[in-house]
Amino acid sequence: MSDIESSLHSSIISDADIESVHSDKAVAWRQERQKNKNCHNDIGLQREPTQVTNRSRGNSIASSGQFGKIYSLQSLQRPRTTATNVSGLSRVTTIRRALTEKISYLRDAVNDDNQQTWDEEAKVENILKSNFTLGDAMQLNNYYDEYSNQDQQVNDPETGMSINNIISNISKLAERQQNNDDSTTLTNKSESIEKDVFSSTHSSTNMDMTRAQSNVTMKTHQSLIEKVFTNKETGETDLPPDGGYGWVSTLCTFLVIFSTWGCNSGFGVFLSFYLNNHTFKHAGKYDYPLIAGFTVAMGPLFSPFSMILMRLIGLRQTMWVGIMMLLAGFLMASYAVSLWELYLTQGFLVGSCYAFTTIPATTVIPGWFLKKRAVAMGISFIGTGAGGMTYGLAAGKMIHDNHGTRKCLRVFTLTCSVVTAFSAVLIRPYKKEHPIGLRSWKKIKNEFKMMFDLKVLSKPVVLLVGIWYIFALFGYTLMVLTLSAYVIARGYTERDGASVLAILNGCQAVGRPIIGFIGDKVGRINITSVLTLILVIFMYAFWIPAYTFVQLIFFAICTGSVIGVANVMSGVLTADVVPPEEFLAAWAFVNYVGSPFLLVCDVIAQALEKRHDKNPYLHTQIFSGGCFACSFALLAFLREVSVKKVVTQRQELTLQRLNSIQNGLEEVTIEEQELLEKRREKYETLLGPSWSHYFGRMFYPIKV
């Protein structure tokens, strides 16, 4: 081989050499390339000779067949992986750009929907809809009863028919007129009936008929805020003053809850004493938890009956019935010598009194407040946690010092009865009450029909709320009633157990109003879902491994801040899924449907206890966390229903506006029309039928 061929051999590489080079590591590649460069420099190759000898070199190589394609060293100075790297970088950039666009689109869509929500909530009518409570439902029911009674009292002098029946006949004739060819005859008949109804010869009857016709029009066309806040005596809309004596009534409601449900929150101290000291002979570990079941289950069960009784005899009279039950329950429980007596007194009577005292008191606040309602309701909710902390610590101290519960029960008799009676005297509704009395069995029957209207069961969303509330209360009751006994099972004293339970209830006092306030800002279902998921994490990741007293205290602080979310949100979530006219029946169903399950809640907790294990309440902890997990899953389905309802309403409104613009009935700017088109496309995408669209609605991050 000549010198020129040797020099070309050092600067030309075949395909086989390329494959070997690419298979080496990066370091070896750099070393080989540097070696070739040095060789090239030593020979002193010039660009022109290389170009000249390439022809002869190519002929000799082609004839020898030693190499395939011929590559110059310059073409190999940049490895082949460069193209691959560039391709990978471009792919990453494309994905990043697509994700950025998706996130930007989602952010704009969410901001647009939230802005629409805020604009809707700024209206007074929607303020009432978004904060509709039990007191508003009672006022709405009174409104319908008032005008229906006026209509029933007015009859046609010739036919003796009520105005409602006559107007119903007119409506039927109008419907037949649309489907009948002989429209003239039907029109004459309709006009004749109207003339007979509204043109009587007696002037007094004419006035009554005109008033009845006006009542029908009012019931049909009046807004919700007019129906709820119309003064029966003046006939004018009287909005709540958002202050004044309402703050006194709010304080009274706080004291009532403080001495009823707050006192019951400390029942875990009694339960741990009963279980550890065998207070009554022949009583097993399943007998005492049943008392706790009575105290928890009787309140929701008798809540609808409390509302009916308040409609019949009035607010204060109903509260006095509850106070008498509270007094008798605690007092007779202090003298109980057998287990069945404790069931009847501390279980049934004390548990039932909560419905007849707390429910009437909570209906007063909505009459006094509209814009400041969240603040007032939050103050009243503090009573549960504050009462649980106060009565829990007091019960632990008295039971420990007196080695029994009798003195503690008598002290509770005095304090709870006096505080509740004081509140019943001072509390006052904004509007004058009009009880229907006990004389008319027909009216009483109508009250029961209205409260226990089973038509609400035909709505799956009401069943969904009811089942969610069962799981949420189940997990809440298991945790609250078991915590004190769990502390004792860890080797601590009864006073330590009472202290941890008191800390939990104290944090409820702080957490409940904050939950309500945040719910109004970010959406009730949103905050309920998030806090329920946090409770699932706390049950499994915090409660189970909590051994030391410090860990138990921190668990009580963290859990107590969020554990009352279901109690705070049950009423408003029910109001969000049903029309105002159906709220009472739906609310009653949500309360009484879970009572049988709550009755045996703590019995299940004791059945899951493994007394000789290192952690005897491990299965109870797992079961409690499972209840919250099921509650979270149900809330996810409920949120999809709520989002779909909101999106459907806004889609209809958007399409109506677009049709008006196309028909020339509305003039808008180009920006507004583009915004409406974007909304139309967005809502069509969200309301798609596939599973991906379903889960998209479920987790669509807007305020609902």
C-alpha cells in the first residue's frame, strides 16, 4: 500500500468501523477520534491532495472490495445520537407546550365558571338559595299554608266550588282548546266559566274572589325571598335586620347546643367508666354501648316530630317539652339501680330531648340574619365543641373524685336544665308565630304528610345524601365514643382519657365555624370532600400508630378540627340538591333514615375490640376509617351530580343568549360573543356521555 493510500486509510472509515465506534463508550470514542486527528496532522495531508487522490483511492477501494461506503473523518466528528437527542428534545418540548396549553385552558374555564358563580351569589335572591336552612323552610311552609287557607275559604256563590278547583277547570279547558279543532266553542265555554267565577253580583264575594285570584298569582310568580320574608300582617317583604336582638337569640342557640349536644359529646367519659368498672351486675360489654347508641340515635329520629310539634304548639312550648325530658332523664339516671332504667333515662329521655330543644332553637337564627347568617350559625356551632370540652373535663373530674357517676349526673341535671331554660325564656323569633293548634286533625295529618313525604325517595340524589350522612356519622361516632377508652387501653388513666376527649371537643369548637366559613368561600361539597379525605388519612396514618400521650394529644387536635364536617354540612348539602319546597321532607329523611344504624354504632365498636391484643381497638380504627372512605366516595358521586346540574343550567342560558344574538334580539360585543362560543364548546365537552367526561365533571375544580 502506498503512502498516499496509508494516509487515506487513516482518514477514511468503513461501515463496519462506524458500527464498532458507536458501540463503544463515549470516552473510548473521544480517544480514538483524537488519535486519528494526530495521525492526520503527522502526515501533513493537505485539502487539495486529498481531493485528488480520492478518485484513485476510490478506484482501488472499489476494486479491492475491502470497504463499503466511504466516510470522511469530518463526518464522524459529531456522533449519530445527535439526531436522536434533537428528536427527543423536540418531543419533550411539544409535550410541555401541550400541557401548558391544557392547564391554561382549564384555568381560564374554571375562572370563568367561578366568576359566574360569584356574580350569581351577589344577588339577594341567590344569597337565600345558597344559604337555605330549616328556618327558611318553615317560613316557606307557613306562606303556602296561609294562602292555601285563604283560597279554600272562598267559594263560588252559584256552584259552591273553591277558587282552586275553578281555576283548575279553566286550565283544563285551555289545554283542551289547543288540541281541539272547535276552538271557538271551547273559548266561549272558558270565557263563560271565568265570567261566572269572577263576576258575581255580590260585592263582598267579588272582593274575596279577586283576593283569591291574586293569591294564586302570588304563589306562582313571587320570588323565593318574597315567599320566605313576606310579613303576613302587612303583606310586604320584610328582610332580616342582620343584627339587633338576633345576636341575643344567637347566644341563646349557642347555650342550648352547649348544654345538649355539647354535653352528649362528653358521654365517652361515662362509657369508659361503665366498661372498666362493671357498674351494674350482669351487664356485658355490649350493654353499655347501647346507652351511647340511644343518646346518638334518638336526636335525629325525633327531629321531624320536633318540627311538627313546633308547628302545632309553638317554639317555646316545644323547647319546654325537651327541657322537661332533659331534667327527668339526668335526674332519674342518678338513681338508677338496674340497666333497663339507665336505658330509659340516660339513653332514651336524654337522647330524645336534644331534638325538642336544639331543633327549634336553630330555626330562629335564619329569621334574624341573611347576609351575616354564616357568622351567626358559626357562633351557634361552637356550642357542640365547647360543651363537649367543658362537660367532658367536669365529668372526668367528678367521676374520678367520687368513684361513681351519680353526683356527676345530678350536677348535669342542674346545669343543663337551668342553662337551657334560661335560653328558652330569652330566645325570640323575628316574626310572630302562628301555631295551627291541636284542634284540627286534618291540619295535623297534613303536617305529617308534608314532613314524611315519600316522594323525595324517588330522587336518587336524596338517597345519596342520606347514605353519605349515615357513613359520616358512623365514622364520627365510632371515633368520638372510642377515643377515651382507647387512651385507657394504652395504659393511661381515666382522667387522661377525659383530657384527650376534651381537647378533641375543644378543637371542634374552633373547627366547625371555620369549616362553615370556608365552605361558603370555596363550595360546600368541595370542602366536605377534602376534609373527609383528610379524615381517612388521619384514621389510618395517625390514629393507628399513636401510642404516646403526646401523639394522642396531637391526633385529637388535628382530628377535632375537621371531624364535625358532616354535622355542619348535612343541612346545606340537602338544600343544594332539592327545591326549597321539598327541603323539609328531604331533611327529615336524611335524619331518620340513619337512626337505626347509629343505635348499634358503638355496639359494633365493642364487638370489634380485641381485649388481649397490643392494640385492642385496631379493627375499630380500621372500620372507622373505612366509613370515612365510603363517605368520600359518595361525596365524589354527589359532586358529579351538582357539577352536572350547574353546567346544564349554564349551557341552557348560553344557548338562549346565542339564539337571541342570531335572531337580532340582543346586541353584544365581539368579545362577549366569542366568550359565549367558548362557553358553548366547554359545556358540550363537559356534558359528554363517556366515562372520561363523567370523571371530568366529578373532579372539575369549580365552586359548587
